[in-house]
Amino acid sequence: MMKLLRRLQYFLHRRRQEADLAEEMRFHQAMVEQELERSGITAQEASAASRRAMGAITQMREESRGVWIWPWAESVWQDLAYAARNVRRQPGFAFVAIATLACAIGLNTSLATVFNAVALRPWPVRDPARMVKVYSFEKDPPKGFDSLGGFSLAEFRYLAEHAKSVAGLFAMRGEGGVRLEQAKVRGEYVSARYFRVLGAGMEKGRGFLEAEDQVESPEPVVVLDYRTWQNRLGGVSDIVGRRVLVDDVPFTVVGVTSQDFGGTAPERTDLWLPMASIALLSPENSWALDFLRSPKECCVDLAGRLAPGATREQARAELSVLSADFRRQFHDRSDGVVLTGTALLKQGGRKAGQVYAVFGLMFAGVLLVLLLACANVGNLLLARAAARRREVGVRLSLGAGRARIVRQFLTESLAMAGAAGAVGVLVAYALPGPLFRSAVGEVSFGLRPGATVLAYSLGLAVLASVAFGLAPALHATRGGFSDALKRRESAARARIPLRSLLLAVQVAVSVVLLVGAGLLVRGIQHARSMDPGFAVRGIDSVSFDFPVSAYQSTRLRTFYDSLTRGLDGSPEAGPYGLSAVEPLGHTYSLTSFRRPGEDARQDRMVLSNSVSAGYFEVLRIPVLAGRNFQLTDAGRNVVIVNQAFSDRFFGGENPVGKGLISGGPQEIVGMVRNAHTSGLDAVEPALYTPISFGIPPRVIVRHTPANVAALAALAKNLDARVEVRATPLEENLDSWLSESRVGATIAGLLGVLALILASIGISGVFAFAVAQRTQEIGVRIALGARASHVIGVVVGSAARALLAGLAVGLLLALWEGRVIGKYLFGVSPLDLTTYAAVLITLAAAGLAATYLPARRAIRLDPIRALHYE
Amino acid sequence: MEKDSELLPGTLDLLILKVLARETMHGYGIALRLKTISEDVLQVGESSLYPALQRLLLNGWVKAEWGASENNRRARYYTITAAGRKQLGVEREEFQRMVGAIQKVLETA
């Protein structure tokens, strides 16, 4: 070991070492000359003599260097050549081992690639380390809301004006449904400094000017994404200065971003608009003006670049003080701000915690697969190592050191792991991109493994090779060589049977992975068959896209009034309901309320929705007490609550007739049954108010061609520009399940992979057991043992390991069930069906894996078996 | 170029260690000492002396330091290490055994 260190040290300082040697030579030569001169030869002759010696000196230098480098390099080369020869001699073994490891390393690298892209890599901009995202922090956010939020635009302006520690704070607000010419695209409102602070490159033109982003005088200008310009606007070269229609309003193109800038949101951004232009796109909408001016209207996301010399902590402290100052003017409270890096995944906050938890589970899964693969290959190697004990014995007896042979074994495993790692990295290049695109859609970030990820997989490969290579190496060289030469079994049976241990690990890991996969799949099944508490099948939620710029609230009101009158008067339209919030549409509305006699500080947030009487009828949500809404309720202070509300706040008593305060005193007139209209977990307390048209409502209808056609005809009749969009509620339900479905698919794949790997491993172990005990089995058969008995002997040799692995695996699975409990949609983590299915699958796989070796054992010819050696 | 007297393989290391066991020396000094003690029988050329010294360095049996020589030139001085002394003992024993064996063969065969 010390020798290796000295060798390394020599290698690192080889320049100096060679200079040393050269100087030493000159000294030696000088001494020789001196000596010669002293013995009476002239100086000339002396130096000639020493020059003659020069040739020898060069040779000497070569040899001196060789002492350090050559034997070592040569021996490494020898090891590699030897490893290659071994691999070539058993290509089947090498293939199985490398394929197994490549699968495991590929999965790990792929996951690391995705994690790196989503959670670690900052925005692809100039000097990303100095960029920060700024969130307002809220100590006790209402349920369903994150503790990290945005700021009002007014607060942003205050912060941007006063903050010294952040240079160039800017605001962003994503807008999913902007229309560019006629196509729906993803837009982003940004404050003027956005492009300049980011240092985003421009393919053509420029970013926004301060003058274009003034609330008082907004300018209709737009910056296009490179791909939008290419794909939607034909890539015309004189694009800058042209007019394009954004939501039917003419905007002038001032710039096109460079190809490698995909925006700062996870989804690809198609165009950018100045923040103030919101007023141009909805000139008569009072909300737009509120948004631009009101200090309380939420929200924009903030980011900025730290000022030179400022630390993140300084910036956080300063912005917290400024935020509190600002809000105090409006009697609002601030819990401070939080600064994070610019990785796409929001850091901190509850949502991020969940995402990290999911990543954690997935990493645990793929690392388990890697462990399984290592155990598998380790076991195969171990079997081979046992078979090579004679070879090793011979080499030991010929004087090879144990360390040398261990190194030889490790070189072999390292070579295999290296090959597997290379294949694994190829997998990571190919897999995540298409997978992500099919699951999520077009994204703004690249999914290529970077240097960090490559280093990670390299580390994994090396660790893996040590993990599966060291034990067999030590095992094979244990004990004296005479021992090894004499009998093959003696040492293999000596201590803890390592092979059994590895076998047990394999079984345990497969149980854990299979149970996890099984539970998730069952959870999905359960959720699909679960009664959501309201009618989903055959119901459409119809929404209307208005040309935003042309509509204001009074006009909207007129539209819906005419629409509902039309629906009421048309027999073919059928029953309909109105709802401000789309059922299972991933949007929520919250309202605060308190009981009479409580003061305002006791306000709590609950889910709310504004609906018509038809809503409960069409969705078949029964009214359990009191009454449904009536037409006369419009504008009156009456509410309907759900059962969960009454259970939570009225102790299960009949709430009808009681009062509560929510934006004024309200009377509860009815209670409806719980329905999973806003999510599939437990139903939250909800408050329903009579439909008010504050936000354009959805029309909920039964899906028949006549229904939808009648509705569309009515709407088009009222305004030909209105786009009618019908979404089947089943699609919404599906999207709720898709997250878990992706999880279940991944878990299922891991489970199947685990099963295959474990089968290979089990099969290998039994095959080896048969090979090792050929003579014994031969004797038994010769003495008349029956086939079942022979199989018993073979299987019995590993039965304890199998059972132990099963037991440990089941224990871990119980724990795992508790961890993933919340992704199971109410399926018990102890679900018997899952456990039974896993055990049956494993038993079947185990039987299949033992079949071939067992058959070989039964068909052994006793005569040949006895001669076998 | 002087002709090296043929040494038994491995003996040069032993001889160097023995010389260094008495005092710290530079390469040329070692060669000189071997020559004088063996009464000019052992003339070790630099082409075998310096590789041998490198070998000893690699094994950690000697260490090297730069110092001033008797005529005030910079010279590299070699010192035997504790491991080197141990090795000297081992090799010496081995050598005795070998010489004894050869002796026996010569006397009896």
C-alpha cells in the first residue's frame, strides 16, 4: 500500500525526480573526472572518458525510471489482459453480468439526470450562481397552499426601488392561455429588466425598455421565442418591427430570443410581454388594473441578481425588512422572505418537500435495483471464484502474493463495471428525454447527463465493482493453497456462507420492490373504481374562451344571462349546472369564514365554489339536509355546506339554519353529501355560494351530442368569436391519476426488473449447488434416491437463505408500505391481495429458476457423476 | 566502460544496504566504498547502481536528501530507514543460507 503511495508520489513529481537524477549523474561524472585527473590523466582525456560513459548514463536513466513505472504498468496491463481472456472464455457469464449492471447503472444515471435537470441545475443564464428567486414566506398557509408565495406588483416595485443587495430585481407571471394570431401559446408577463438582468442572448432585436413597461402608458410590444418565430411565424428575417396579433390586439415584435434560451419556467415559453401590457389585453377588466396597482393583489414571482459583494443572507435580511415596511403601510403582516437558487424545482415549501420525497422513493428504488444487481453479479462471481480455487491455489503456490491475486480479481470486476457503466451512460442519454416528453410535454430544460451526473455514475460503477468483486476475491484466496488444491468445498463451507447471504439480499430486495410496485398499482386500480361521490362518467364541463380584450364584467354577465335563458328555453339542451370551479380541474377557490361570536383573527380558510342549483343535480350530489339553491337565492346571503364542513365545525349536528360570517353574515340553508370534486384524498370542508358570475363559470352538462351542439350553437349565436371547449370530467379524473400512474409504471418496471434479476441470481446459485455436489448427488441416485429427494437436497441447501430473505423483505415491505401510504388512495398498506400476489409471483419465479438446475440434478448419470472432477 | 564483476542477483541491494547501515552516503561514495572494501573486485557501474538505489527508494528501505558534498557540490545522500535495516537482516540471512548451500554443493558434489 505504502509502495503504491510512493509510486503515486513519484508519478506526481516525476519532473523533479528526473531533474534530481540528472543532477546526481552530473555530480557522479564530475567526481569520476576528478578521480581520473588525480590519477594523472589530462583533463581532456578525463572528460573524453566521461563522455564515453554518457551512453551508459542514458541507459541508466531509463532503467532508473523503469523501476518506478514499468513493472507496475506492466502488471496492470497483465491484469487487464487476463481479465479480458477470462471474459472471452465465458461470454455468457460476461454478458449476463454486464447487462445486469448496465440496467441498474442506466436506471440510476437516468434518474440522476432528471433530478439534476429539475432540482439542481440553475437557469441557463450568465453567472447563474448569483441569481436568486425571491419568495414571500407565510407561516401558516391555508390547506392546499404553499408556504412560499409571490408578491403583489406594487410590493415588487417597492422592493426593486429600495433593495441595495439585489441588483435588478425583476417580476414574472406565467400566462398559459395567450393567443398568438389564432394559436394558443404559453406567454409570460415580465418586467422590463428581465432579459437584461438574466443576460439572455437575443437572436434578433432587443429585450424590453423601461418606457415600454409603464402602468400609465403601456406599449404593445412582444419578444418571441426562437422556436415560436421559426415554427409559427415562418422564421421571416424581417420579423422585428412586424405586427402580430396577441389575443386579437396588434403587438409589435421587438426581439427574438436566442435558440438556447428556453425561458425561466419549467414549460417552454413561447412569447414574453411587458408586465404593464396586461392592461392592453384586458382594458375593461377591473382585475387587470387591480393587479397592476393594488398593494394586495396577488401575485408575481420575483427573481434577481445579487449585487456585487452581497451575500444571499444579506439580501434575505434586507428584503425581509423592506417587505415588512411595505406591508405595514397597508396593515398587512409579513413573515419575511425566502431566497433560493434558480433550479426549476421550487426549493423549500411543502410542494417541494413532496417532490423531494417522490425523488427519494425513486432513488431508493433504483439503488435497491443496483444492490440487487451487485448481489447477483457477486453471486455469479463467487460461484466462479469457487470454481477457480484450484487455479488460484496453483498461482499462490507458484509464489503470487494474495494481494496480487485479489487485485487481479478486482481488475476483472472493475473492467466489467466499467463496460456496464459505459452502456448505462448511453441509456441515460437515450432514456430520460423521450420519457419526459411523453409524460410531461415540451419542457424548457435539457435532459442530458452533465459532468456531475457522469461523475455520479462513474462513482457508482466503481463502488459496484468493489461491492460485488471484493468478497469473491477474498473468498477465493482465503485459506492456504494446499487446502485449495486438495478439496474444493472445504473452504467454501467454512464460515458464513456468503453465497447464502447474497441470495437472501436478492430475495429481500425483490420482495421490497415488488410489494411497492404492487401496492401502487392497486392504489391506481382502487382510485379508478372509487366512487368519487359525484357523477363523472358522461359529464362534460364546458368553458368559453372569450376574446379577452373585448369583454368586461358587465358584458360577461349579459352573455351568461342570455346563455342560461337560452338553455332554459331549449328542450334539447337538457339539464345543466353552473360552477365557478371545474370539478377535478386542479384549481381551487378558497374563502375565509368564522362562526358568529368569534373575532376576525379566528378566520379559517375553507374550499369554496359558487354554483347553481343544477350543479348538484347534474353531478348527482344529494342534498342531505335543508334545501338546494333556488333562482331567488341569487344575491342573497345563503350558503350550502358539505358534510365534512358540518362534521368539522358543527360536530356533526345538522347545520341547517345556523349562521356564519364569510364576507358578511350568511345563513346555511342546506348540507350536501361529500364529493371528491377537488381531489381524491379525504374530502375537505367546502362552502358553496349561489352563482355570481364573478369569474366566468363552467357549464356542467350531461354529454350527449345534442347537448353539446345546442350549447355551442347558443354561444356562437350570442358571439361568433367565442370558442367553446368541452372537457369530459373523466379526462380530469385521469389527469389526477396520471401522477400515480407514472409512479406505478416506474415501480412496476423496477419490480419486473428485480424479479428477472433475482431469478437469474437464484438460478445461478442452484446451478452452482448442483455442480458442486455432483458427486454426492450421483451417489444418492446410485443408491436409489427418488427424484423428489434429490430436488429436496438441492433446494434445501439454500432454503434457509430464501426464507431469511423473504422474512427480512416482508419486514422492510411493511415499513415501506407506511412510507408510500399517501400515494395509495386509500388502499391499505397491508393489502392482502398485493402480498399474496407478490409471494405467488416470487414462488413461481423461484420454481422456474430452480427448474433447470434441478432437472440436471435428477438426470445425472451416476457413473459419470462419480467420475466427475 | 568498466566491466561489472558479476554479482549474484539481488546481492547489490544487500551490499548497498550494508554500506548505508554504517553511514549516510551519496551514490558515488557508495560505489567508491564498495570498490575499496572489496579491494577493487566489486566495481559497480552507475548503470546498475542508480536503478538499484531507485528500487530501494521505491521499497522504502532508504531515503534520499540533498546535501553538500566534501568538495562543496550538491550531492544526493542516501540514508537507510528502519524498514531498510530489517530488510538488511532478512537478506543477509538469506544470503548466508544461499552461500552455505553453494558451499555444501561445492564441497560434497
